[in-house]
Amino acid sequence: MNKVEKIFIGLANFFPVWVIGGASLALWNPSTATWFQPTWIPLFLGIIMLSMGLTLSLDDFLRVIQIPKSIALGVGLQYTIMPILGFSLAKLLNLPIDYIIGIVLVACCPGGTASNVVCFIARSNIALSVSLTAVSTLAAIIITPLLTTLMIEFISKNSMGTTIQVDTMGLLVNTFKIVILPVTAGALLNHYFRKWVKKINPYTPFIAVMSIVFIVDFILAVKKEEIFSTGSTLILAVVILHTLGFFLGYFLSKYFKFNDQTSKTISIEVGMQNSGLATELARSNFPDFSLATVPGAISALTHCILGSIAAGLCRLQENYNKQ
């Protein structure tokens, strides 16, 4: 490995610094992040997924298919731990109805593609992570609107009985284009052009890191005023939601006798939600509650910061174990 490759790998290892530093800059001066266009988000997510796919082989996915218990546990925890936490926090902290809708949506959504990036940086089971994201996203077509409607109706005592209408085909197409297609393309390139891919792999982690930083900073800059006006209670609820998601995902996986790498992967998948989907569902299905989109914006920043810290800790642990 030459010096340039070592520099890029070192830069990727500073993922927490890039996320926190970029977020601080976006809040201090939003114009530093608003150059990014919302129409670029699918493209940059596709680049991230392709970068991860380049590290995978077809054998990795075959091994995942052979361990259905990991998939079942990951998806099961995703749709039990997070919805229960979201429901409990909304009740316990007595949030306004706008924020209740938003945080319940965040809690009931599938794992986000940012979780795949964190698993990539953390060197956990990337193939398992991508598989969990895809399966939980497909399951979200039915589970997300059902859980959200039941919880919101219960909390609001039937004051909000509207069923969320999910664009099923749009969700499937977006999942295919942004996650499955580029990851598969990357894995195929790695299979057929392994020598060429091996030369560029030292640079792809940093590209993935900066791509997710650009996306998070843009969301944060655009939602700056709403975030500052929300107060501490909502921020506390979102932080607790994701923090407990990480911890419970890991320790419950260990309780069920899964190895450390699988437990870390499931922890990251459970702790990181598709906040973009939650924000869009809030915007399109609850137009009379404009602040319902704010929890999704705060969630996007929170889980990326927590995820980047988790990735950094995983890398430090790995380096320590090698010594």
C-alpha cells in the first residue's frame, strides 16, 4: 500500500470528525451546504452503494442467504425495538401532535442506506447490512403504514385516524435503483475485474464518507430554522431513540448468541432509520401538521453522528485487536 492510499484510508477513519464538523459548519453558515441540490441525493446514494458493492463478492451474498436467522433477527428487532421506543418516548415526553407524528414515523421506518455506509466504514458484515436494509425496506410497504396508523390513532385518541398511503411501486423502484442495483453492479465488477477494483478500493471509503456528509449537511442547512425552534425535548427524544436502538440491537443480538461482527451489524441497522422516508411520508400524508417533518431532519443528523461514532469505535477496536 503506497502513501496516497494510506492517506485516503486515514481520512476515511475520521468519519466522526467530518460528520460533526460539517454539521457544525452547516448550522453556522447554511450557504456552505445549500450548494448541494436535493435532486443529487439519489445519485450520491448510488455512488455510496456502488463503492460498497466493490468490496463484495457474490460469495458474500450466498453466505448471507445461508444464515436466515441473522436476517430474521435484524428485521424483527428493527420493527419491534424502534416502534416501541418511538411510541414510549412520544407518550413519556408528552410531545405535541406534530412531533408525535414525526417521531413515530421515524421509529416505524426501515433501516436507512446510511447504515450501510457506517457498516462499510466499521468493517462489519456489509453484505448482511445491505440485505437487512433491502428486506426491511420491502417489508415497510405494509409494516410502516400499519404500525404508524395504529400508534398515532392510539396516542391521539382517534384524532388522527388517517391511514398513511405509501407509494408501493415508488418505494420498490427507489430501493432497486439506489441500493440493490449499484451494490450488485459493484459486486459484479469486483467479481469480473478484481485486479482493477483492488487498485481503487483504498479510495472508495473516503468517497462514501464525503457523500453521506454532503447529504446530511444539506438536510441540516435547509431545516436549520425548524431545528432551532423545536426546543430540547424533541432533540432529547430523537437522541434517546437512536442511542437505545444501537445498544439494544447489539446486546439483544449477543443475547441470542450471534457473533460480534453480526451483532455490530444488526446494532447499526436497528439504530439507523430511513429518516428521509419518514420526512417525505410526514410531508405528503400530514400536510396540516407542517412540523411533523422536523423529527426526520433531526433524526438524519443524530443517527449519522451516533453511527459515525460507532464506526470509529469499531475501527479502533479492530486496530487494537491486531496489535
